[in-house]
Amino acid sequence: MTSEQRPSGLKTFYAVYQFVVPLTMFPLAYWLWWQRLGQDHAVASLVLFVPVVFYQLFVMIGIVRLRLWRINTWPTINGFRPHHGFVLGTASALLIYVTMRMTPVGVGGPAAFLTSAFLGASVFGLWNWWYETYAIKSGFISIFTRRVAEGASAEEAVTDYAPILFGSMGACYGITVRAAEVLLLEPHSSLTFWSVAIIGGLAMTLIPTALYDVVHRRRYGESCLRSYKDVIASQ
């Protein structure tokens, strides 16, 4: 255990959290969204399963292909949790539900979309910074970024990426949910439904990565997709 890691009790919390949240809170999140969305199962499923599917792919590529981080728990495959999408997707759906409660259902227009984006960015940026920081301190998550290789603390390493990456992710999710409320609670085609689902999911993963890569290149002159796993292992 390094000086950056807390006692094992915190790691135990994360180990339990990864199962308790999906098993108990996913049904609650679904019911809450189902109620808000006029008891429409199709739209409620979109709101919950889009982050589950796309975050699953996002994290799997980041861990298995790019070697940017790993999760030190059970069960994992090369550091990747098979149920990761449900862990992150459940928390995301609940956080966005709380923020969207501040605005009426189905209200469109630029102001409504900007409000959804701002609320989603604020909540995601804050809570994911907290989650990642203490997950790293406990040893539950290991990240292999340049800042870690330079000896940065957990707070410094997470602050390097969390605000822009998770903030923009929350903004895109907020906009996706707002689009679903505006476009899908009225009669609509299957093309509209799947367009919201696919475009929203791609936006929630590709836009944050692109924005962080721009910021990272300006700071360090290299892509954010470069792994420092071998460098850190050799230190």
C-alpha cells in the first residue's frame, strides 16, 4: 500500500458498492424514470441502457485496448469488470434524474437544453472527481496517465482529467435525456428513437474523449490516449 492509499476499509466499500448499486438502485432508477417519462417503458429503457451500453464499451476500450487504467477487484478480465456498464450507468441515471427534476418534463428550446447540459456537467464533474480520487487512494482503481508517472497525488492526477472528461460526459447525457423527453414522448418513428439512442451514446463517449484530448495536447504535447503503464511499472 502506497502513501496515496487509504486503509482497506475504503477499498471494501468500493468492492461492495459495485454490486449493491446495480442490484438495488438500477430497478429504482428505472422506476423513477418510468414515472417521469409518462410510464413509457421504451423511453425509460433508452435513458438507462444507453449509458450502460456505451460506458461499457468506453471503459472496455480504455482498459483492455489502451491500457489507461485497471480495476483491482473481482471479477475482472484483464482489469475490466464485466458489469461495469451497470455500475456507472445506474449512478449516472440517478444523478441525471435528480438534476432533471429541476426542470419540467418535455420542455424544449435552447435554454432547456443548456440547462440540462449545465446541470449534468456540474453533477458529473463533482461526483466523479470524488469517486475516482478515493477509488485510486484505496487501490481499487489504478490509472496509468502522465501525471501519475510524474508522481502526482491522486487528487492532482484526477483533477487533470475529471472536470473536462466527466463534466462534458454529464453535459452530453443531460442533452440526450432532454432530447428523449422532447422527441420521444410524442408520436415518433423508430428512426427518431434509434437516432436519439445512438447519437446520444456516441456523443457521451466520443465528445468527452475528443475535448480532453485537445486539452491534454495543449498541456503536454501528446495524446491523452498514451498509456504510461510500462513507465510506472518500471519506477
